[in-house]
Amino acid sequence: MPKRKQKHFGLIALLIFSCMLSMPGAEALGQLHTEAKAITMEEFSSLIEAQQQSKTVEVSSAEDLDSLRSFLQKKPTGRGNVFVQTRDIVVSPYSYQYQEESGRTAIYYEGKAEAYYDAKADVYYADPTTKTAISYTWKTESFAPIGTDSDSTDPSWSYEGNGYKIEGIYQNRLKRSAWKSAGIFYNAKKISGVFVKNYFGYGKNVTDLGALGGNLLSIEGCRGENIELTLRHRGEDVAVGFVPYITGNITDTDVQADICVNNTEEESDCFGDVSVGIIAGGWSKKGVILNCSSSGHVENWNDLRGSVGGIAGAAAEISNCESNVKIGGMAATVGGIVSCIAAGDVKNCVSRTQLCGDFQVAGGIAGSVPLHEYEVSDCRFEGSIRTDRSKSSYFNTDGTEALCYGGIIGKIPFTNEILIKDCINLGSVTMESSQSGAEISWDTGNKLGGIVGWIAGGEIVNCVNEGRLCNKQSAEQPVSGENTTVGGIAGYMKENDENSVLNCMNRGDVFNDNGSAGEIVGTMTGEDSEVCNIYAAGTASGSAVSNQVIGCEGKGVTRNCFTKESGGAGELCVLLNQWIHDFDVTKEYHTIVTPGGDEFQPWVVENGVLTIQGKPVITPTPTKTPVKTLPPTVTPLVTQTPTRTPVASLQSTRTPPVTQAPTKTPASSKSPIPSVTKKPVQSAAPTVIPKQSMLPELTPVPSVSPTADITNTPVSFASAGETPSQNGLETVDQNTAKNQNTGKVTPSNGRKGLMAPVFTLKNRQNSRKQKYVQVTLEKYQGTYVEIRAKLKGQKYVRMKLKENRIKKLHGCIKFRYTVSGKRIYFKVRTYQIRKGKKIYSAVSAQKSIKTK
């Protein structure tokens, strides 16, 4: 071809290619090689077969949702695609609104009321008040979930709602084989920013029901409004909630829902394990519920084994959550935040839940903590718990069905070292008998407590009760059997040497006309139970034995217990500070140090009011999609205070108690109710480093300071995975540590002595190539651990760990380091707390290891 023609041909080809790029669909072809711009669902659908890489695909209509469903049926994993919603999507013109007065849900179509649904009776009515049922036919088809119906495939697709609505959904599941789960999505890697509004879900003889969907590995920043869920079952194990099961982390999610679960099986022994919660029903994989809030109402009927929670029916870890829900009907266990703590801690939560129904165990925060060594801390209950015991379904005569109600936790049934700290109850707990008639006889002994109803193993530390506790018996229907016990902090402390109430205060009224009442404990059994450092400033009255501190003091130890009659705010202040000093209480209760390492007196009396130094307020880093800000919580009685801060008074709705000093409330107090300082998810405490400490630097990588000469570098231990601002650890020179054991190995001394622990040392490296020494306890006695370390020729220093409960640590303590080739020596001892004192073990044999 001549050169001139070749030139013209090249120009023509370039023009044709330029025109092609401007044609519809040309951009879609380009997306085979770039992700610079999102494509529409229509464009994406034409590429399904040819697609070789993940895409960002726009979703903007109900038709696009149908196309997405079709794609995932062909490609179950989703091929890593991210589907992004760009506008509100109306699936149908239906909307719903629960009407509390009638207990019915109004069903609107194009804004006009068409029917009113009674979930408990499973009947439609023509208006809110009529009793004549009607037949109603829905004007839209049941919505099919988007996603594969096989959870054996690991999903790789995600959906980003960007806060846009998906509304007007109706789902009807009448058999198990239809879908494994109801809801909009199923089997997704991540669902974020989805706003579900006007969702009506009905299930019959199915095992789970949820609005957002099931098997979602991560949920972030979602919302639910006007969510109506009704499930009718035949005694199966079921789970109901915005998501039926927790299968991953749920964060920054706010849901308003109305849920009704009804067991239709007539056989009296056909009961399922029902788990119901506004956010999540049950849990199948460990995940965290963080920064979530719930509102609405929940009812569970005709099932004595139900578990109902304001946030979740059963869950692992829950933090920074708020619940404002009404829970009714019947259930074995209910909780304002969670019914059953299954695998983690509950922290920084506020519950305004109203629990009124036929419940066996009820707690303002958690119903029950059946197993493990978990922690409930920095929580507040502002709702109410109420039941009519004369109508209870849980009465029997074998002593196993006691009703246990607590402002924070209903029941801790086993000896599992639960820690409840820095919590306050402002709500009421009421048990009454309203019926007249024959005498009711049972042998259960019901338990009511301002913090815990029944505790068989654990510690209650730094807690306050302001709520009214009442067990009221109808004069027309007397009750016989074992008496009910009511306590301002604990209703019943079962025999166990780990049961403790330390540094607590009651300002609520305690009333019981069928048994014992105590401002702190209703009944305490077990010679090793202890109640120490408490202030009883409310009232206590009971029909049986009544004491202002302990209602029925059978066994155990009480020490430093003060009442408003005995006075002594100043005396109690001195004793509390002395107790802190003498027994060197660990960080499980408080860390009282300044940046210079000096101890100070945290308890003070100002204007006659017993107060405590407050902790600094640290604002958490805002999340991507924030939810409603939780109101301030209570400043706990004893706090971890890294610096001197302004005094925060514990005030009450009542006039401060009369003491030896004037009782005028400080002018600086703005609120008559105690306010708890909101604690961030991750607190920052400075590392305290004595100058005489001469160990190699053991810090998170990168180290806090440049690596220095081995003989001049201070030590700073940290658990693996922490950052320097999180570890909150310090070293304590052995010469200044309290209750020293000189290192001489002493034999076990029976009940009070503990054997010297046996441990091993190993060099390890994590996935980020960070090196650490692992200390593993092989044999030991006691609950807590202390570790000392040194270099050759130097003194041992004691390391103050962030967590020192052995079971919580699973017997392993990890210390990272940034220097190599140095030999470090370790000694270990353990201890437990009995009657307010530490009982130490003998010090272990010395062991050493050379860093790599």
C-alpha cells in the first residue's frame, strides 16, 4: 500500500475508534480493564459471562435488584463485585406502622389504610378496634432474598447502600425449603449503609426470620425503620431480628422494629430455644456488636424457653450500645441489652428498656451469664422490670425455678468469676401478686437485686443502685414456701469463696413484705463471701429478718460498711483510702498513679458529700456512619485515673444523707442524678516508668523511643496487638511494691496458702514479624498473676499488666521486645482475694530466656 494511503488509513481508523468510544456501551467495554468508574446494572448484565475481574456496579431501581439476584444465582460467590446504591428504591407502595394502643400493625397501600394485622392472633381486621376478622390479599409478590441459597460458598461480593432506602418490602415464608433465611440479602461478605424502611416479614414453621438478611459476614452503618416481623412456629429452635443470627461484626446500626414470636404447638412440653433481639436474634459465629441502638417492642408467646434482648437474644461482645425497647409476653430469660452473654464482655451500654411480662430471669442489661469469665462494665439501666408472680408460668416445688431479677444482671448461676464493675441502676425492679384466691405454695425463693438478682460466682465492684426494689404480696393471696430476698446491690449471694461486693453504694429503697431485705445484700451464704467498703444511704424494710446492710446475714464477712445513721462520710473516706493503700488493689478495681508514679487519695469529702476523683473524658474517634450519641453514663465509684482531674460527686435524686459533716450539695454539681463519664472503646493510659528500672525495652513495634543501650533503656511491657497508647501498663520497682514476697519458696499452707506457679518461656513471632516472649502458666493456684523481670545483676521490677486475671488470659502472657541477644529473667507468683485481702502464692523458681 502506498505511504500516502497508509497515512489516510491510519487517520480513518483513529476517527472510527474515537466514535466507538462515544457510542453507548463503549464505556462498559472499557470496564473490562479498569475500575475507575462505576457501571450501571444494565451494562454489568451484558458482561456477566465475559467478566474476569471485580467491578463497582451501580444499583438504582427495583429492576436492578432483580438483575443482581439473577447474577448471584449464576455466580454464587459474587466474584468480588461491589454493588453501590445510588438512589432510594421503592419495591412496592406498601408501608406499615405498629399501633401500640391496639397492638395491631396498620398496613397502608399508596398511603391508604387497607387492613390492621394482629400478630399474636395472626388475624387481619378492617379497623383498629373491630373484633371481626377479614381476609386480606396482598397486592405484591413475596420478595425473594438477593444472594445464593447455599452458605457453603464463601461470598466475596458487597453491597453499599450509601444511606439510601430500600422500602415497601413484603416477605412471606411458609416452609423451610423456600429460603434458608428471609430478608433482603443472603450470604454476602459485607452490607453497609443500607436503610430498610417499611418491611413486613411473616414466617410460619420456619426457623429464622430477619429483615436485612442472613449469613452476612459484616454489617456496617445500616438502619431499619417500621420493621414488622411475625414468626409462628411449632416449638422449634428459632431466631428473629433485623438479622436472625450474628455471623460477623455489626457496627453503627440503628433499628426500630416490632417483633412477635408465637409458639402454636398445643403440646405443653413442646418448647423451642427462641432467640429474639431487635438487632440480632441468636449468634452462630463470634462477632462484635458495636455502636448500635434499638427501639420498638418485642413479644414472645407460649414458649417457656425463650431468650429476648433489646439488642440481641444471645451475643458475644457488645459495646457502646443503647436500647429503648418494650419487652412483653413470656420468656425464660430477658435482658435490656442482651438476654444471654454467650462469648464476650458487655461494656459502655445504656438500657432504657421496659421489661414487663412473665419472665423467669430478667436483667436491665443482661438476663444471664451462664458460663465463662466475662465482664459487664460501665453500663447503666434507666428502665423498669416488672412481673406479676401470681400469674407466673415458672412456679414449681423443686426449688429450681426461682425468679431472679436484677437492675444490671438477672442471674449468674455458676461459679465462673464474672466481674461486674462501674455500673449503675436507676430503674425500678418490682415483683407483685395481684390476684386474690387460694394460697400459692412453692419452694423457690425469688431473688431481686439492684445490680444482680442471684450471684453464684463473681465480683461486684464500684457499682451504685439508685432504683426502687419492691416485692409486694397481695393480702388476698398469701404465699408460702421459701421467702423472697431483696438486696440493694445483690439479692442473693450463693456460697462461693469468690463472691464479693466491694466499693459499692445503695441509695435506693428496698422493700420486701415476704422475706428479708438489705440495702446491700438480701441474703448472703458461704463463709468466704465478702461485703467490704460500702455505703448504705437508702432504706430497707422486710417482713422477715431485716438489716440495713445485710438482710439475712448467715455467713461471710462484712467490713467497712457504713449507713446514713452511723454517719461517717469522713471516716469512710479515710478507710477507703487506707484499704486501697494497704492491700494494693489491682487494676481490676483501680489504678491510682500519677505520671510521676506517686499514689494519691482518690476519696475525698467536699461539703459533707463523699466524692471521688473523676477520670478524664476522652472522646472516641467518630465512626464512618455515626448513630445516635449515647447520653453520658455514670461516673463509677472507683476509677482508673492516670492523672489528677476535677472531682466528680456522686449525687442522688434524694437529699444527701446526714453525716458528721455538713450535707449541702456542692454548688458545682449540675445534676441531682449520678452521671457516668462515657468511656471510649479503647482507653489510653500513660505508661509509668520508674527511673530505676533497667530492663531492655519491651514495647510494641515500632518502639515508643529509639532503641538505646541495653543498660539504660527502661522497660514497657505490652500485650501483643496493642499500640503504645493502648497498653496502659507500668513497671513497679520491687522495693516499693506492697505485700512483698522476698523470693523464698514457701510451702503451700492449706486453705490460705497457694502453691508456687510453674511456667514456661518461649520466643515467638506474630504474622507482622513482631517478636515477643510468651509466658505460659502450666500449674498454678489462684485467680490473678504477677510477673517480675530483670537483667543479670539488676533488681527485679514488677510489671503492672493491663489484664491479670489468669483465665481471661488463658494462662498466656505475651511481651514484645525490640532488642535482640539479651537474656531476661522472670519470676511469677499468683494470688486471690479473700475477705478483702490478697492471699499470695509462693514465688516461682527463676527462669530466663535470650531474646532473638
